Amino acid sequence: MRDLPVSGWLDGSAHLYPLRVYYADTDAGGVVYHARYLDFAERARTEMMRLIDKNETYRGNGEGILFMVRAAEIDYRAPARLDDLLTVRSCAVHLGGASFRLEQQIRRDEVVLASVLITLVCVNQTGHPTRIPEELREKLAGLIG
């Protein structure tokens, strides 16, 4: 791959994360296995949060909060194949008190291969929903497309 930032980069109100399809991502025909798209989206979300949240609030910095997946929906449109260079484009579509929803498009060039809508909820150490910290909320609001 080109010299690209490991955590991707922000482009306006979206986070872009590059990745390459490896042999382990594919089935015997060289086509990306359907569950791997969720892995690609997870990797991109992790890097997006790392980029926007330098204080690691979402990974627990003493406040004891984490983000958990509450719901996920995926629409497969076209296959990715071995050695493809893909980009995961992530942008927020809704920001609630304790949750937010992202749309993540997995693309090859400008072709959308899969679209993932995912709802994440902020929880405390006991697993109960809790408000998203204000500083992080402001950063997430900047990703609303």
C-alpha cells in the first residue's frame, strides 16, 4: 500500500480507512467471505475512534465507559476479491444521548461493495447505558454527514 496513516484520515465529515484484501479474508474462489465485511467495518471504527479520541475515553480512561454494538445491518452489493485495495468510509448518521449510529461503506475505488449501518451504545462498568462524554460527543458530531 501507499504511505498512508495507519488509523486512516478524516475527510470532511467522514473517516476513511484503507485496507487490502488478504488470502485469509477470502473463500476458495478468492471472493471475500461475507462475515469479513463486518471485521473490516470494526477495524475502521476502532481506528476512527483512536484518531478522534486521543484521550482513549472510549477504551476506558478511568471513567469506565465502553462502546458496545447494539445493532448491525449490512447490505452486500458487489464482491471484493483477493488483493483488492479497499476503503472503509465511516460517518455518523445519528447521535443520541448514550448511543450513536454510523454508516460505513466498504468501497473499491468509488464502487460501494457493502454498506453497514451500526448502532453503538455507551455503557458504564456495570454494562448499563450512560451518556457519551461531552468532549467525545462534540468530536462525533463533527462526523455527522
